[in-house]
Amino acid sequence: MPRQRPPQRSPRHPSSHPRRRPPHGPRRPILGDAAQRERGQVTLQHVIMFPALLLLLSLATQTCLWYLARTTALSAAQEGVRAARADGAPSSAGQQAALEFARRAGSGFLDQPAAQVTGDAASLQVRVTGTVPSFVPGLTLRISQVARGARERFTTPDEP
């Protein structure tokens, strides 16, 4: 009986030889075109979304600081009007009361508070200004709030 030859192996496929390994390590499954195009998409999405999320949180925090500083300045101006409108009170009493309130209540929310009192014999106005602490680098916000009121004065039934 004639001796049979083993089947010929293709020379193009080096891994078809039983004892040879592929030249570049273990064989990987072949990815389809769609899967190949989507490699690294999750990482890219995180690289884009994470800074945007941080910016959004920073702006939300900055908005809260602005709101607190604004309401503190308005309350300080109203306190200044209450102090300055009393019968016979000097205008400096309103300025002093407004600054004292702004420094006490606005600690951490209202930086560099300043108060200005203007008016005449019948009415007055207190303006409180200041800056908001910046949580977002490079952002400077100034606020100004005004309160107005009539001066108290003693009248008789004959006088208006």
C-alpha cells in the first residue's frame, strides 16, 4: 500500500502550522467596522463632559453667592433707612447701621461693603454696594442695592 501524504497547508496563513504561533502574540477576535470606529468613545465623552459638569457646578455655586450677597446688601440698606429715618437722627447713623449690618450678616457673602446715604428733609435713600466672592476664576461681580424711606417728623393735626 502506498504511503499517503499529509494535506498541504496554506503558506499564507502562518498560524495554520500546528507548532507555529502568530508573529504578533495571541490572536484577537476581529472587530467589525462599527465596533472599531467606537473604540475610545466613552473616554472621549468623559474628557468633554467632566469639565463641562465642573463649570456648571461652579456657575451654580457662584449664582448662590451672588444671591446671598444681594439679599444681604438689601437688608443692610433697609437697616440703614430704619436708623436714619428716626426723628432727629443724623444721616451718618444710617450709614453706620448699614455698614455694621453688612459686615455682621454678610461675612463671607458680601466683600468690601460700602454705604451711602442721600436725601432731603422729607425722604432719604441708602445705597449699599460691595463685591461678591468669586468662585469662578476671573469673574468679578459688583452689587448695589437701594432702600428708600420717608423721614419721621413730629406733626400736629394742623400740619400735613
